[in-house]
Amino acid sequence: MHTLWKWLTLALLALLLAAALALALAVQGAPRVAPREDISPADVDRAVAMMKLHDPRHAPPGPLRRAVLRERDIDLLVYQAARRWLAASTRVRLEPGRLIVQASFAAPLGRWLNVTLWLRQGAAWPEVERLRVGRLPLPAALAPPLLRALVQRHGMQTTALLALDAIEHVTLARGQLMVSYRLAADTTDRLRAALVTPADQERLRAYNERLTQITQATAGDRVSLAQLLPPLLALAAERTAAGREAAEENRAALRTLTFFANHRPLGLMVPAAHQWPQPRPLVVTLQRREDFPLHFLISALIAAEAGTPLADAVGLWKELADARRGGSGFSFNDLAADRAGTRLGELAVRDPARLQSRLAPSTREDDFMPDASDLPEFLPEAEIDARYGGVGGTAFKRMAADIEARIETLPLFR
């Protein structure tokens, strides 16, 4: 018996030593992949064109379709998804027959988990070839269950990912990836289910009901954003105090208000919302303009959902598109609304309780939107190039810096 206890003790010590060694190999002191700010309006341009071409709402079910994505497009797509659903930064590299993903996750005590995943060309989908966490190699078979656990932990329904069964074949080549897919009649609904969980639906319903109450009590057919945003964030503060997650509450408030200001029903995102009480349609204004709330809210929502660099790129892309032939022209005051909205969306997830406490009691537009009445607008692309040296020119940067300085003086961002 003494010998048995001796061997059991040695076995336990060996297991503890192995676990400590594995932890030391897996956890590192710095991220291998840092957060990025290299998203450009050209990236957004390609993404918009790709979404229009492959929008499942406008494609008949049945026929086989193909999408070709460049390495940078895949890289940015994976990065945005990883930031939103995994709280990680990623890099993707494509080689003939192989895709390599690097990801960095924050760990406790200022440490990092740096993961590298090698995928090889498979008969239909890519197959996991190797998996490494820090300096620790792991069995490739662990990759799928670990990924499912991670996305589930961050709120995505793993069963809804079955919508991906529309993809029949993925081809990996140098610098590009080709996806062959076949849409079913329910593909769009399943994609919605992947992005809007039951918990999200409950949140959206709560904010939709509060917005309905506000609009029914509002006189006239126009309303300032300052009459809508603070009350919804006050509801977010109430629900946060009751134990709900603050950042998710802020996201739901911004989603609800963005759809309303753009005169789009929440049923486009959650079909059940068609049966909910509906807010009374109103024109939302900011500094007495109807376009500012749209710039502000869309940028805020993108920043809250996907991150500030993407919101910046989308705002700049919109202004550049307007500056081209046929558009309304580049407007620095619209850019100010974009940037103020981006800052609010960033704060909504980075310091959600602070946003709620500072904005919920507010009734003033100038708490969150700087005066932009004197900023140039309706500038054609040629004038942007001539007067400001184009995007990135010295004069353009001065204007952008002036906008940032105005935003910095706002009570919300001090």
C-alpha cells in the first residue's frame, strides 16, 4: 500500500509538472498579432461590391455560384469577425493549397495566447493540418471544438453556423480563395440567426418598446437625436444595473436607433420584430439636419460592432463616393458626424458604463456632436485634390485634426 501511494503521488506530481510546462509554453508576454488600423476606403469599396454581387436576398436558390476573394479581403474579413466574436486580433496568409491564420487573445495578468492554425486544401472544405498555441503544439483535432467553444462564449449560436453548409467547395490558391456555394430557400434566415441570438432579440425588443413609447409621446413629425439617444442609454443603464452585460446593451440600443433613423424596420434583422409594437415614424435630426444622424449612428454602430478602423474607413469611403461624379460632394461636416459617431461607438464597448452614466442624463446635442456649421461641404473630388492635396494631403490632415480637436472638447469624450 505504501508503494501504491508513492506511485500515485509521483503520477500526480508529474501531471502537475506537465500542466505547468504546457502553460508556460502556451502563454506569452506579448501579442504576436497587434490590433490594426490599416483598413482603407478601397477595402470598403471592394467589400460593398462583393456584397452586392453575392447578396443572398437577390440571388435565386439552387444554382451553383462562385466568389473569388483576394488574400487581403479574407484577411480583413477574418480580422473583423475575430474582433467582434472572439475579442482577438488575426492575420491570414494564403499559399497554394494552404491557409495560415495567426491570432492573439488576451489572457489574465497581462499575458497572451498566440495561436497559429494551418489549414490545407481538402476535398470540400479546408482541413486542419496543425495547431500551435505559443510554443506548444496541440493535436489538430482540438481546433474545431475550441473554435466552437470560443464563439459560443462570445454569444454566437453554434447551431446557426450550419448556414455555412451552403458552401460546397473552397479552393486555396496563392493570394486568393475561391468559394463555390449553393443557396437554399432558408439561407438568409439562417444567416440572420447566426448574427442575432435569442438574447440579442430580447434586448432589441426591450429597446424597440422604449423607442415606441418615446415616439408616441413626441409631438410633430421631427425629433432631435438628443431626445432619443439619452433615453435609450438610460434604459441600457437600468438593464446593466440589473445584471446584464453593459456593452451588449449599448450595442442593442444603437442598433435599434440606427434602424429607426434610417426608416428601416428591425424585421429586416429579426423577422419576429414585424409583430412587435412599431415606433411612430419620425424624421430624426442633428443640428437641424437630417443627414447628420445617419452619418453619426451608422458610424457609431459599425465602431461598436466591428471596431473603430472599419468605421473610419466606411465614413471616409462614403464621403469619397459622394465626391465622385453624380454624388453630393465631399463634406467635412459629414465627416465630423462620422467621427463623433465613431468615438461614441468605440466608447460604447470600451467603457460602456461611462457612456451610460454620462449620456443617459443628457438632453443636449452638443454633448456628443461638435459644431460643424462652418466646415466645407459639397466639394467635388477635383477640388479635394486641388485644395487639400487629396485624402492624406497636408491640408486634408489639418482639417481632420481640427475635427478631432472639436470632438475632444465635447463633455462625453473629456
